[in-house]
Amino acid sequence: MKDLVKHLLKYPAIDKMMTAGVEESVFPGAVLLCARGNDVLFHGAYGVANLMDQCPMQRNAVFDLASLTKPLATALAVSLLVKEGRVSLDTVLGDVLPMVQQTPKAKISIDMLLRHTSGLPAHREFFTSIIKEQASGNYRPRQLLRNLIVAEPLDAEPGDQQVYSDLGYMFLSWVIETISGQRLDRFVWEQIYEPLGIRDLFFMDLAGEPIKNERLVSTQTCPWRRKTLTGEVDDDNAWAAGGIEGHAGLFGSAASIHVLCCEILNALCHRSTIVLNPGVIASFVRQEQGRDYVAGFDTPSKLNSSSGSFFSSLSVGHLGFTGTSFWLDPDSGLIVVLLTNRVHPSRANQKIKKFRPRLHDLVSLIFG
């Protein structure tokens, strides 16, 4: 405990801002980890994991990572399939999924799905239809979701525009499962997380035994599930499909994300890696003019970036709806993982939008 206090006192400005985040109700609790490559520079926990029992946040707390699932599970899984030559970025859905062969989605490429240029809409509340089907005795939630995304009309011609889409990553998890023969959670565990020695990145299979873990952080008090969610994916579509999807469902700790970020950083810098292929990752992060999203990741936007003002244009990162984020910069080697429970107890809390870039600016000025 004394070592932790000394550690936090070394960087009082960061400690003060994170404490203010709790006091000003930006979030009930948070974990912040800052590193330069493998070297952890700051790792602190603030506030509480659950407002009802006031359980203090721990540095090894496990958060619902929401859309961090997209880069840290789905996109990296696709990169391994590309590395192994089992698929390419130019492969189209019609060549992988028989169900879409006679639809306009047949010509959507893997690259378009990864870069959010598929023409698919941003979001649809599929969970309402899945719940109704299940109530009538249809207990195949993942297949129900897939039927719905196949039937959903495109909003634009594939490749024409970039619109951030959950549906694209639902398709990608289906592609990964079809090509690899393994469900997304098992594939990333065996092929990525376990080889890297990562223990605290995993999906919660709602059809399996509930995972009881005192480190789990609560999210919203859900009005239609009628409970506060702890260890149960917050995203409604991922929940209805069973907890394991390409757009959401991953849970994890800041330290585990840091380990994975180091592997991504090494790949971006063409250094020695354990599982990722630097050439493949380079093709993923190739930027297209006028578009912020690369394959699997976000990049700093010119105005009002969540990464603040100092991360270089080569940086990649992502945000999660529940209040989670990571950013890493190949130029400086800086990695910032910010995990919060800003949706606890209500999704209506939007204060993190102003807080996050200010925090990244402060961290960049101190460590960048």
C-alpha cells in the first residue's frame, strides 16, 4: 500500500484529475494505466466498482470493455487468419458465407467490414426481435442475430462512405467462426491471449456457468433486464445473442490490455512479436484520405479527438461505450488505457466526452 501511495504521489496532477473525475461524477470509478512500451509509468484505481455496495475499485478490476472488443478481439483474430493465408482483406462475404451469396452484401469485403465502409447501418436494436423469438420457443440466439443482419438493408453502396457499424463486426465474428471452425472467444484465447500470457481478457458466455469474480465492475441498471449488470455484457444485441459477438462482449483489466497493446505496438514498429505479423498489421493501419477509421482501429481525428492534441497521426486506439478506451503511439511508445464505469448506474452520463481528451493531454505532457 505504501508503494502504491508513493507511486501516485509522483504524479499529483494525474492523481488530482482522476480523483476529480470521481468527485464530479464523470464516472463512479476508474482505472488508469500509462506506459511507455513495456514500462508501466502510472497505474491507479479510483472510486468504486459498484455504487450499491461501495466496493472500492481495484487496479486489477475487470471491466465490460464494450467496443474494445472490435480491435482487441475481432480485428486481431482476422489479422491472424490473414497471416495464415486463410483469408485476405479483399475476400468478399459471398465467398465465405453462403447465406449472403444472393444478396447485395455478397460483394462486401473483409477490409470494408474492418474499416466501417461496408454500407451497413451503424446500429439496429435486434435484441427486441431475438427476445420475442426466444419467448416463442426459438432458442438459437446467434443464428437469429445472423438472420437479422443478412436481412437488414444496406444504407449505402459498399465502399462509398465510412459509417461506424456494429453490424460489420457481427459479420466478422461469423466469418472468423466459419473459416477457423472455432467460436470467436475460443479462437482469440487459444491463438492470441494465452500465447501472450494474458489471463484477464475473456468473454462471458451467458449459456455457461456464471463467472463469480469479486473484481467485476458494474455497468448500467438495465430498465428491461430489471437489474444492475455485473459480469453480464451491457450491449443489448451481444447479450441477446449469448454474450459473445464481434462488436461487444469482451471483458478485461487494464494490465491485460497493456500487454496486448505492447504486442500491437511492437508490430507497428516492426519489432519482434509473438503472435501478430507486422506486415499484416501495417496493412490494417494504412490510412485512407478523409477517413479516421483504419482496419480495426480508430485514429486521432484532426478536431476534438478523444486522444487529445498530442498523440501523433500514426497512433491507433478505440473507445468503448461503457467508458473504456486505449490509445498507443508508435512515435513516442506511449500507451494509455483508461477504463471507467461511466454507464453505472445510467447510460445517460456523457461527461467523459470532455474529460477523456483533457486527461490524454495531461498524460502526454507528463510522459510524452
